[in-house]
Amino acid sequence: MGRLLTSLFLAVFLAACGGGGGGSTGSAPAAVPPPTEAEAGRLLSQATFGATDADIVQVRATTIEAWIRSQISAPVSTPGHQAFLETRLAELRQASPTAQLSPDLFYDSWWRTAVNSPDQLRQRVAFAYSQIFVISVGSDVIDPRGAGAYYDMLTANAFGNYRDLLQAVTLHPMMGRYLTYLGNVKEDAAGTRTPDENYAREVMQLMTIGLFQLNADGTQSLDLNGRPIPAYGPADISGLAKVFTGLSWYSQTPTNTTFLGGARDPDAAIRPMIFYPQHHSTSQKSFLGVTIPASTTVDGPGDLKIALDTLFNHPNTGPFVSRQLIQRLVTSNPSPDYVRRVTSAFNNNGSGVRGDMGAVVTAILMDPEARSASATSDPAYGKLREPVIRMTHMLRAFKSTSSTGRWQVRTTSANTSLGQSPLNAASVFNFWRPGYVPPATTALGARGLAAPEFQIVNEVTNAGYVNTVTQVVNTGLGVNGDVRLSTSEELLLAEKPDQLADRLNLLLLSGQMSAALRKRVLDAVNSYSVSSTDANQAAQARNNRVKAALLIVMTSPEYLVQK
């Protein structure tokens, strides 16, 4: 098994680097032909938690652009995470009046929604946002109900304006707790106390402008000596930190007690924080070339507006956000031209609106680098599928169901599961850095290619993934195998190996299965003889054929690297 895992690990690195693997005449424009099955599958790998038969049919019934528009206009699926958690809490308290929610119940809600919701594009974009605006439900400062409300907020704002999203994140009490500015107190006259700078630093570094000045194509601006130019400095952090003073728990009757967390409103974990004027700084606040003058009048909301407007309108914000979303949906190393085109949509949606995320997501998915089949042959193109996305894809493709109806999935453990759970990164820096480049001794590192998801790839996580896929195929996923695949359609093809391979190729690989992988699948399937006289043996053999085919494809480098 050790040799197999090492080979798989190296093969994935090589696969990620490409190894192994009409003009107008004035008449009416020609009708756009419907996408092929392979084109539909490829879109769905980028824009959903995994292709299904029904999704492919739906995309092929229209055009790719029309499908994207329909997803953007689709209502948010219900119940949301907060509502799900509140229902579960009520159920728990029927048995025990003092019962409390646990983070595990948020995971139940997340997996249920990711696998089953019809608004797949919205859900996939919200998952991408959760890796930019990071909080961790596993942290002991995060209330599970509050985490549900936080994720609902990301989902609701998936296609809204980035400025609105930025404000909603900033005022959410779970972000306030996670980055320690909830209850942030202004500086004192003696200069012995300064405001907490945590959020001021991270909202710039991770959520808006990044560390260095950027060109519109996402490349770094350089000084005359060829060095990157910092986007901000310590003084900017200190000045901005004053803006976030005086924010604390929502209360209908705010007092110093409620500021410190006492007499807490029952909905304080899910309602936006409020300013407590007595704790908000009125001194001069200078940051990013903007100065809010000192004042004798407290204006927390006004100061916040100036700060968030400044961050939102900074020239870095478009390319910084656009590149990360491209990485989460399409490819780890988008060309500068790709980033520039998406940045243009961020800066102006075509109607003079900046920050329209529906326009940004559309630009990402409709871009030639996302849609052109020839891009898949570029050695620098593509991305490692993150573990959670691999599993949602498998569960969706094979019509999984939960025996309890609660989707009790636990995937955090690296050695026995996926090493990744939604909304459970180890720090505010997410599961991986967007600019992570593997060591120079690897094929990726030697080419200087970013490979964010590879930051959590090692022999332990590889083993955990292989073991988890094997478990899912054999006994199901989650608590007591709560979530089970349905392979009834695949079993009908068990004695038609070519058709079985075709089906897995479409659902899992968007029609990109190589001849070598196809041969491996067929050889494995044909290694199980199906008896013509023993019904029990024949049923078991058909089952083994499907399991073997699934395991080979799901653990293949070709599947692990999304092209």
C-alpha cells in the first residue's frame, strides 16, 4: 500500500504539470449550438459540487451562458444552515432541555446542502468565499448557529455586490470573534492601550488588496529596482484598526455590560454587530492615502463606510479577488490576460457598476480559458480538486442518500478521512495559500507553478483519501455509513465494460479519460468473471466490477487534477 500511495502522490504531481496525459458577414448571428455532453460536464466540474445526469441534460438543453444566467437568478435553496441548526436544536431540546449545538451539526447541514441543492453555482461560489473570508467552526469562539448564519450570509451575497459582501462580513459577530475585534476598545489618552489590529490587517491582506500593489492582470507592480511594492504598511494597519473600535454584540438596549458580552441577546450570534459610541475612536484615522479627521462627534458607521469604500475601490481589489475565484473554480495558474478580463468585469459590469459578483462569476466561467477544450492540453492549466469537492462530486454523481436524513459526514481527519471539512480551516489563511508553490524539487515547483491545494497533500492525506473512497464504495460515508452511493445504473452496465467506462468518463472526467486509464478500468472490470449459472456469484461479481471501476477512476491522477 505504501508503494501504491507514493506512486499516486508522484503521479498527481506529474499530471498537474501535464505529464502522462467564423467571421460575420452582416447576416443574423448563427445560433449557438447546444454544448456536448463533455462540454456540459466540464462546466459542471467548475461551477457545481459535481456533475449529475440531470445537470448534464439541463445544460445541454440550453447554452452554457443561459445555464449560468439561470443559476444566478435561481432562489437560494432552503432551509438555510441557520434554519437547519435551529430545527435540530429544538429536536435535541425535546430530549434534553439544556442541549447545545455542536460543530458536527453544521457539517451535517453543509453536506446536505452541497449534495442536494439545486442552486449549485451559488453554493459553489459561497464555498469559494468561505476560503477568502475565513472563520472556523472548529474554533471554540464560534457558535455553531452563528456559523450557520455566517455561511447563509456568504450564500445570499454570492452574486451580489462585493462592497455589500465586505460590509456583511465585517459586521458579522462570528468574524468579529474569530479575528478578535468584537469588543475592540479605542486607544486611551495615555497611549498605553491601542486598538486590536487583527481584522485591520487581515481585511487588507486576505480579503481585498493583498500584500503588494497589483496590475489589472494580477501581476505585481515593481519599483525601479524590480522589487514588488507593498500595498500597505504598519501605519495603514494602525489607522484602519481605529475604524473597527466600538463594535460588539447586538443588543436592543446596549450597555457596557452587553459590550463585554453580558446579558447577551438570544440572537446576538446571528445579528450584525453594532457600534457602541463610548468605545469608538474619534481620533484621526489615516490609511491607504485616506484620512478621517479627528472629531468630537462619534460616527462609527460613517467611519466604517469610508474605510470599506476605500478598500472596495482600491485598484488591487479587482485583480486580487478575481484571481482567487478563478483559482477556486477553474485553474490554479490563470494567464494574466484571463485575470485582466475578469478584473474588467469586476471594475465595470457593462452598466457602470463595480463589484457585481454575478458579472464576475459569469466572466470567469465564460472566459476562453475556462471554455476552450484546447486549454486542457496546456501543462500549466488546471487545478488539483480539493478533497471536499472530490467527495461531493462522487456523492452527487451516484445519487447518494442519507439513511437518517441528517447527512452525518465527518471529514476532518487527515489519516482516516479527507483532511478537510467545510468552514474548518486551521487558520484565517485558509487550508492553503493561493500563491503556494511546491518545493523546487518537485515538477510543479521546478516550473514555478502555483498549486494551492497541494499544500495539504502528503503521504498521510493521500492514504486518508484512498481509504475514504474505499470506505464510501464499500460501506458508505459518515457516522455508521449514514451516506450511501446508489450505483443501480452502473450495475446495469457491469457486463458492458465499455459502456460502464463511458459512463464514468462522462460523470467524473468530463469525457477526458485517456486510453491508458480506460484500459486500466476495463482490465479491472474484466478480471471479475460473471457466472451464468450462480445468481449470487453473478450479483457479487457485478458489484465488484462497479466498485473496482469507481475506485480506479476516483483515485487516478486524471481525476484528481481538474482540467
